[in-house]
Amino acid sequence: MADLAKRFRQNPLLSPESLNPSLEGLEITCLLNPGVFRFDGKIWILVRVAERPAQRDDIISFPVLDENGIKIIEIDSKHPELNKQDPRVINYKGADYLTTLSHLRLLCSDNGFDFYEPEEFGLLTGKGEDQAFGIEDCRVSLIEGTYYLTFTSVSSNGVGVGLKTTQNWKDFTEQGMILPPHNKDCALFEEKINGVFYALHRPSSVDIGGNYIWLAQSPDGVHWGKHTCILKTRNGRWDSQRVGAGAAPIKTPQGWLEIYHGANAEHQYCLGAFLMDLNDPSKVLARTDDAIMIPSESYELNGFFGQVVFTNGHIVEGDKLTIYYGAADEFVCGAVFSIQEILSALNYQYA
Ligand code: MAN
């Protein structure tokens, strides 16, 4: 099947050089995976900013957070107990660390492609032991006048889902870790179904099981239970190794439409879609056989981690779905889809 995305001709919209680092001595390495929402008549993105010091050949250095703020860890790059195969993660003396530290930053736009950083909003940075390696990949869902921010909290304790809520983007209520490790890719439905909050999330299992999408329910949007596995990886296909939800499901007459990412064994990240029953989203009605967006432009193929299109934020206007996405884990880009075209690509007899 063809790639259904109409990429912005302005892509990439933002690159690491577009913003200033949060601290002297750090560089922005990646600008990626924005959460997206409307507020105050504008389109906003809550972008993940991944930073580290300028790298030297002989030393690997990266920031972590402790009670005094940012601390830089330095490791001899030839150390026998260092594994640095993956640009995103290193293993040193048996423990995993991230090569960059991420925070979230607010940018806004009047036209959806020129984004600027308004002065009066602060950075959202990791806080406390469970966010010592940063916070990442935030989904923003607006439910009954409150914005729910679900993001990845990373530390040596593991990778879990944190939640903050806000109404004005200045005062935030910290709701703590709502889904413990290993879990990420959590997107809340933007309305309750039969009085109940619903969320998609992605626990990972190292042994039996896999990187599958689950559905959870909650009476209040903070405490989650009744977890059920709804979408699995498919052997030998574009989504064979991992699947994870994008942003909030889109309500259509046919059902809740979710754009998701899938990765294969070569770590190529593509996008696909599935459809859930309007009344009972644990029923998956249909799924695309093929990917609807495949990394193909140079800014998607080459970057900090190439061959990646990853979305966790979008804007819906009638049939027009504008997704914002991270390309090659380094740039922020945009693309437009027709919702009808995605619905037509769904297979109701999917395997
Ligand atoms: C994976 C990648 C990284 C991310 C970590 C922790 O390795 O998605 O970008 O930093 O997980 O979430």
C-alpha cells in the first residue's frame, strides 16, 4: 500500500539548532516527539528536548538529575565494561543509562508550521528519583476542560508513565507515576465512555508476552485498572517487534481510530492504524495490514536514530488529520492525512 501521508513542504519544522539549550555546557541533540493541543486560539506543541554535553572522542558524557539538579557522568569510551552500540542507550558495568537527558518545552503557532517559544511558560523537567533520566514523549488529552499530560518517566528504577494535569499551562498538579515499569506510550481518550476514563498504554514483557498495546479503565483519570491486551505485534511484518499508541484516539462514526507506531527487527519505525468499538474500545474492529506512513525522506532516514517516523500528537479538523511527528529521533515534522482515506485502508478481517 502507498504511504498516505502528505508531508509538510516546510519539513523539518524544527531541528536541534532551533532552540537554546536549557543550561550552559549542554547541547540539544534531538528535538522530537511532540504532544499537540489547542489552547488560547493557537496550536501548541510540547516537544521533547534531549540534551547532553558536546562529545569528545575519548569520553562519553551525559547528564542525569539528582537532588542538586543536573550532574554530568563521564565514562572512558574505551572502557571494557561499556557497550555503546545503540546511540540512545549505553550499558556500563551492567547498568543502563540514556545518552541524553530529556525535558519538555512548550512552543506555539498561529499557522501550524511556524513555531515559537513564548516567554511566560516554564520548562517541564524531571523531578525526583523516578525521573532522574528525564521525561519524554508526552501525549496531551483534553478531558472536560483539564489537560492530561501522560509522559515517559525514566530512571534506573525503570521506564514508566507519569501524569500531570493542568488547566492553564502554568500551574500543574503532579499525579505521580500512574503505570509502573516497564510501560510507556500512554494516550488517554478525550471523553469518558459510559462514565469511565479509558487509556491505551504499552507495558513490555521480557519473557512471555511482548511489546503490545493494552487498554485500561479508570474512575478518575488517575487510578487505572481493568487492563486488557488489545493489539499485538505481527511476525514478519512492519510491526513485528513493538507496537505503541500515538496520541488520543479520534472519534469517528465507525469507531475510535488510533494511529500507532510499529517497529520491525531492523528498528524501522512506521505508522499504522486500528479501529476500536465506540461503546467498548476493548473490541478492535479493524487494522491496517500495511503501514500508512513509512520513513522515506532524508530527514526521516538520517539523523540521531535513522528510519523513524513516530507520532504522539495531532490536530483534527473535519476529515483533515495533521500529525506532528519525530523524524529520525532528531527533528520535528508535520504531515496531513485524510481520516476517510485511513478508514478505507482498514481491514476488518485483519490477522
Ligand atoms: C528507548 C528509546 C529512547 C528512550 C528510551 C527510554 O530506548 O525510545 O529514545 O529515551 O527508550 O524511554
